[in-house]
Amino acid sequence: MSGTSLDGVDIACCEFWESNTKVHFNILAAETIPYPAEWKVKLEKAPSLSGLEITRLDLQYGTYLGKLTNDFIDSNKIRVQWIASHGHTIFHQPDRGFTLQIGHGAAIAAKTGKSIISDFRSLDVALGGQGAPLVPVGDKHLFGEYDFCLNLGGFENISMDIQGKRIAFDICPANTALNHFAEKLGFGFDKNGHLAAQGKLNVDLLEQLNQLDYYSKTPPKSLGREWLETSFLPLINQNIPITDVLSTLCEHIAMQTAKTVSGFPLGNLLITGGGAENGFLISRIREHIKHQIVIPDKTLIHFKEALVFAYLGWLRSKNKINTFSSVTGATRDSSGGIIFYS
């Protein structure tokens, strides 16, 4: 799993089994491999490459993921039946009918000698869906005891049941935006929200962000890097102190979270993703909502998405539904992912 925040590649070895119609899981081993500077630059620049260059990068990145996977398997001395790979998103424009996650499955299969499932989003987009979020299938089956599942990753997204149907959507930018500004101060990310806590709320900026058209749209809806760069970041005046920007972004995330859950009965809300360890951000969310916030152990905080994509692969290997049209807006549920057999 590689997310928009570009912090590294998450790898998790997961096992699944069924008992009394319920799916159970274990995370046997998990690790985040930070991107070396070379790969971070390559992935940041990828959207500006030609078609030929992206095709080449797709294969190179797949080989790279295969090597990381081999190293992970060897160091943890584990047996693997399948590898499920999300890849890294370069383009996500479902309204125009396409999405692209590089890290070619054939290259991973060739490098590892294992059966691979990759490209989980394309089928749903072809069926008229957003191709995102896909994690809600795992939320419903693996974390059904929670009323809401909130992911504070590169983008914040939420998943919940309404009248027996799962719905989910992206709420707003989260770590992608926060990391962008933390890096301007020489930090990879704002650890525990320490920088944001030093800043002051910029009311004008907050109002501009809250008025973005996306927030008035009804689901299904999703966000991508393109929207962040063209609609969100340009609103932020470069003359505003960076700590003030970070503080205001945390308030914005908290307010959009509250806006999303305020119309529902009080319940428990599971928060995972790197933002769950941003103490300042969590404190602002607590200030705005009355739901019971549950923050799990560090393994689940950081590897829930990797776990769920393993689960999506497990479902795909059995040709079971792993994408809900009620979430994405596609014409039907589907079992997404391309299989490359070893």
C-alpha cells in the first residue's frame, strides 16, 4: 500500500478465516519502508511524464515493490499464498472515466514468483463509479462493531451503514496537505501536531476552505491530487505563517468531520491512519463532535488500509464482491482486481 502522503510503502502479512459467517483476521507482520529520496522524487514527478515514460515507470515501480516484498517475506520468514497490491496513484479522475495506480502486477509477479492481485479500482470506474473509497468493504466485514470508520490518511474518508447499506466518501484533505506545509519548515510531517499547536487560527482562510464546492456535493464523491493542487492549495496565501496554516488546516479537518457525522445518532467512531497520532488534530476533532472516539493500537492505526487491501485481494481470489456500488456510485457491485498467477 502506498498513499498520497508518500511516506513509504506499507507491507502487511495478514491471514483471514471464516467462522459462523464472520470473517476474522490477524496481522502477522507489518512494516513501513520509507521511500528513498530517488523514489519520492520519481513519484512526485510522475504526473508530468509522457505516456511512454509512465509505462516504463509502472514496470520499474512494480519491480521495486516486488523486491521490497521479497525482502519482507525473507526477513519475517513467512509463507505467502497471494500478494495484493494497491500500487501508487498517479491519476484519479473518475468523472473522466479513468484512474491509474502504477506498480504493474506482472512485474511484481515476475519478481516474487507469487500470484498477484492489483489494479483494484479500474473496474469500478469503468462501471461508472468513483473507484474509491474501497476500504468500506473491509470496514463492514472486519470492523462492523463500529458505527463509523474514519481514516486520517492523505485524504480523510469515512465509512458507515445507512439503512443497511454501506456508504463512504472522502471528506477533505488531511496528511497530504499537512505534510506539504510541514515540509516547508524542514519536517517530513508535523509530529503530534506540535507545529500546528504553535500557530493561530486564520479565520479568513478557514472560511474560504469551508466554502469549497466539494463540501456541498452529496456522495458518492472522492478526492485526488489534481483537486488538491488546483482547488485547495491555491487558496492558501503564501504570506500566512506556516504554523498558522497548519493550525487552520487542523481546524478545517475537524469542522468537516463534525459536519459529516453531526446528522447521525451518537455512536463509536474508529480513527486510523497517520493522523490518528496527531494529538493536536485529534483534540480539535474531539472539540467538535460528541461521538465516542476510539483510537486502536499502533499496528492497526498504521496498517488498517494494508490489511483491508489484503482482504480485498482475499475476496477477489474467491471471486467475491469487494467493491460496493452503494459507496462508489457504480452501476453494480463488483469484484475488482487483475490477477497474475504465478
